Amino acid sequence: MIYSVSGKLIAKDDVCAVLENAGMAFEIFVSRLTLEHLQTGEFARLFTKMIVREDDIFLVGFLSIEDRKLFESLMSVSGIGPKQALRILSELSASDIRNAIIMENGTLLSGVKGIGPKTASRIILELKDKMKKLSISDHSAAIHPQEKKKIETLLAMRVLGYSDNEAKKAIDSVFSASEEVKNKEVEEIIRLVLMQLRR
């Protein structure tokens, strides 16, 4: 397995980046969001995943190990291949994907070309437990502060015995009721959500 490839970026198109290292040039498939961070003529390092098929072998590259792990998680979903997983990573940031799965936002996932409502539901069903186990602090810099507060509140509601469905409705209601809520501490938001649930 090729863990990573580093070198000078000598070319790129809509789907691939070409890195030159020690006289060899590696063609690596990447997401659109990754391409936006790569500049031709500059040094780059991509963490790679080798995809082996009966009629093809190719590399897929990522800016971070976390993004590669997310790609592998998406590919573990039945019916999701490397091209579909890469398309999701092209249209949504890693933090948006994690948040959509945790918050069961199938609408966001199904907005990706080629990912319908059924596939989005399957992604959520098969990956939500894995995403829930991820430490929020591990990705706090990438998650929007408001979304981070929503996730922390949802996790607190689970601990208190509320179902995700009723908790999410209460959380959305509290956040939509006032713009000031997003500036409050999580403890205060939890108190407001509990008040909403007890009505």
C-alpha cells in the first residue's frame, strides 16, 4: 500500500492531480475541494488509498489522514464505490458530512449528484454509530461553532434518555426561536431544550 505521495504538482485537471517525485509522476484522483488547495508548480503531499479492481488500479489522494478515513468509511456503505465517495467529498466538506450523518440530515447528503434519498438514508444508518463515537474535540476546528453546540446538546439529550428524533426537533426549535441562542453556552442551550421538551 502507498501511504502517501509527496512532490511537485506538475499538472491537474477536474479530477486528478499529478505529483512528480524522484523522476516518477503519480496520477492521483482527488476531490474538487482538494484540488482547490493544490497549486501547480508547488510542493504537495497527499495521503493515498489504492483502489484495486479487476480491470483497473488507481490512487485516490487526500490532504489529511482524517479525510482518507472518512472516504474509507463512505466506501464501506453498501452500494457506495470510490467514485461516489469521492463525489460526496467533492461537494461537501468532511465536517459537513460528519455533521449530516450525526444529525441525520439526509436532505444535505441527497443533494449530492448521484446520491438519492435512499442512498443518503443508508449512509446515515450504516455510519451514524461510527460518527457518533468520534471525539468532537478532534474536529472542533473544522466544525462550525453553532453545529458543534447542536451536536453536544444532542449527545446530552441521548444521555438523558431522549430519542434523537424528539431531541433534534427541540434543538431546531430552540435555535430557530432566537438568534441569540447561538451565542449561549451549551449548558444554557441544554436547559432551554429541556424546557422545550417538557412543554
